[in-house]
Amino acid sequence: MTIYRLFDEPVFPDPAEADPDGLLAIGGDLSPERLVAAYAGGIFPWYSANSPILWWSPDPRLVLEPASLHVPTSLKRVLNSGRFRFSLDTAFSQVIRACARSQRPGQGGTWIMPEMITAYEGLHALQLAHSAEVWNGERLVGGVYGVALGSVFFGESMFFTEKDASKAAFVFLARWLGNRGCTLIDCQQTTAHLLRFGARELSRPEFLRRVEQGLKSPALSGRWVLDA
């Protein structure tokens, strides 16, 4: 299986050329142009320290259609309790840094390198990367961030410091995205946790078709503002 090396031009090989694990290419950079080209082509960066940039396009791909969101009864009680308050795009840098610090089962370190933080903060400044935040009083206790193109939201990472805070962030964001006209939330990797929320797997060709269709809509463009 061929793994492609990227050079200066922000272009990618056909995702169908990815290896069985989804690895497609190495190298390149994290410029806004390349990141946008990657997400528009169903590709995302994921690598660790002392590694070149690795670009992935898994098959199958886990997605959630906002209309299919399932909220467990226990989480509904949490959401209705008033324990948390929510915001959008008010603490993007705090969220991505908290995600980088989070300890995850089976991972010895973070894949959110300092250069990735800088790159996604740049996308946020361009109103292409966004965050949803969960607060308990004045404390940031959970959040999620990702990239929005057209009517598709490409989720990147979540964190929590209080029980249920990341789940609450995900549900809050999925509901808000659905009301905003989002057609697809890319969850990247299949987990039992996300399957319980109604996510399902799509083949790579079907995922790419849905992304291509979603890019035709400006539904999620511009600054995100919490509805009154």
C-alpha cells in the first residue's frame, strides 16, 4: 500500500488510496488552505510528538445526523437540572488546550501538538473552527471543538473535568447544529460512547458524497452566536 508524501501545494491524493487503517499521506503543513482542503476531502491530521504530520481518511467513518441524536434519560435529567450553562466560541483557546491536556485510555500522550493548537486557533480566527463550552458557575468544565464547512461539522476533540460535562457539550452542540441546518457531524472514529448517541457508520464513498453535498450550503458559515 502506497503512503503519499505531501509537498508545498495544498492538495491530497484520492482518499480511496488510504491504507486499511485509513492512513493516506504524510508531511505537508497545517496551513489554513491545507486544512480546509483536507476536511473538504474527508481527510484529517492526527499524529504524535516526534512524528511527521499524518493524514487520515478512515473507512468506515462514524457520523451523527443531528435529527438522529439520542439522549439517554439520565443525561436528560442532567441537562434539565440547570447545573450547567452553555456557550459558543467564547473560550476556543481554553477548550483546545484542555483537550490537549486530557488523559485518554490507551494513549500515553496527546496528539494535539502545540503547532496544531496554533493552526486551529488560526482557523477559529477565520470563523472556520468553533467550540462549544460547558460551565459550572464561572468554571469551564467541559467542551468540544471542530471545523465547520458548509453544513458539515467535523468534530475534533472533547474534554471534561466534571462528570457528564463532555456529554452535555456534545448534546448541546448537536442540537444547536441541527437547528442551524447542519446535515452531518463527523465523529471520525467509532466508539461505543458515540454509538449510544445515535451515531452510525458510513462507507468512505457515502461519507465523501455527503460531505460534497454539504459543502454546497453556507449553513454553518460565519460567527457562531448562541440563540436567545
